[in-house]
Amino acid sequence: MFNSEKNTVGIVILAAGNSSRLGQPKQLLKFREKSLLENSILEASKTANSIVVAVLGSHHELIENEIPDAEITKILNSEWESGMASSIVKGLSKLLELDPDCEQCIFAVCDQPFITTSIFERLIAEFQKTNSGIIASAYSDILGTPVLFHRKYFTELLGLKGKEGAKKLLKKYSDDLVSVPFEKGSIDIDTEEDYNKLIS
């Protein structure tokens, strides 16, 4: 999928958390015969001209065995317990190591079971159309992941600390933000109840 002649887009899949409310690694929950993480990786890797980085943390030995053989880069965030920021920083740093000229990065999570290649492609198309610096997914009156950031925000993303996620930038730069609808984006898996609802 990677063609250096074209502007590549990085996709960083944040999958380092320990699923404390669920009691088991959500990354490995099965839905439609694939684990949630496997689905996120496969859909991301089908996105044209993308470089995919998966950030692992908690339960990584277990999870690593389940990752499909797609052309992706896996990295371990040993500081995952400090919060989401460390995974964003690790993932983006790795991406820039792989492609220092990368202009856009999409951050995705592994617990949105309805994530598809077309969601990623919609974000990229909207970026190309509007030239806005941030393209977020819209669902249930909120803006969230997957979310695309132009390179001009990379320095601030690399400066995030602790529990801070990228939402902070969405608020701060709302005048440079557009959204694309992802109706089923609100369905994510945090508890056993969420998962039972999904598979029923």
C-alpha cells in the first residue's frame, strides 16, 4: 500500500490500554470472526498509501500473537499506564521515523467495531477537499476518533502529557476543524455489557 511517490498518510492505532472496566483485553474480543484489534488493523492497512503503526502496551505478549500479518509496524509503549498521551507520542514518533515527510496522521482506537477503510478514506478525502488541519469523526453529538491531523499539529501532539488525549486540540483549534459522519462510531466497548449488546 505504501508508495513513496505520493503523499502518505499515517494511521496510528492506539491499543495499549488495559481494559480495566472490562476485566479482559478488549483488543482480543471477537466480533464477526475477527478480534477488534485485528479488524482495526486490516481496515487501516487497506487504506491507499498508508503507513500503519499499532501501539501496544498492557497484555502485549498475548495481543501480539493475534495481530494479522498485514504490513504494519508494531511498537510497545512501556509507559501505557501513564495515560493516552504516551501512546499518541510513541505512535506519532514512530510514524515520523518511518516517513519523516508524512503530512497527515489519523489516530484510531481498537474498540470501535464498525471501523472500516471507507471511514479512513472519508477523512482523507475531506482533508483534500477542505484543507482543514483537523478532520474528526462525528457521532452522537460528539467529535472523536478516528481523527486526522495535519502535520502543523504534530509538535503539539508530541507534547501531550499524562491522561491528555488529542481532544484538547479539537477544542483549541475548532476553527480549523471539520467533521465527517461516522454514525456507528459511538459504539465502543468498555464493559461486558457493551460487548454483550454488540454480539447480540
